[in-house]
Amino acid sequence: MKRILEMLMYENGELSLTRTISILFVLLFIGVTIYLVFFDFRWDHYETLATMAAGGGPMTQVANKFINSKYNSDIGTYEGRKGAE
């Protein structure tokens, strides 16, 4: 389990901010959903949260890919730039 979390949260041996944000979106969505179901509440803005969690996480990963491609690797390669980390 620890290895799976490391693969989700770390990038190049360091904690990734964008991956952390994506996981927090998912955990927030799951937590709020369980709370609303468990206490039988109705929240009028739940669809906004669902949209942010469903769209925010993947969009953060797209931004992460863009940042890594533009600033952390040489053009046309998967090799990391020296001094990019």
C-alpha cells in the first residue's frame, strides 16, 4: 500500500504539488459525498463540487504534464534537463 501511495504522490523522488492537489480533490469529493449520504442532507451546490472534483483533478494533471514537458525535459525526449529539479 505504501508503494502505491508513493507512486501516486511522488515524482522523481519528490512530493508533487499537482498530484497532491488532484488527490485532495478526490478525497474532498468522497468525504462530502459520504457525509451527505450518511446524514441524509441535501446540498444545493453539490453539483459544483462534483464538477470541480471531476474536472479539477484531471486538469491539474494536464497542467502537470505541460509543466514537466516544457520545463523539466528536453524537447522531443524523455530525458530530464540538468538542473531542472
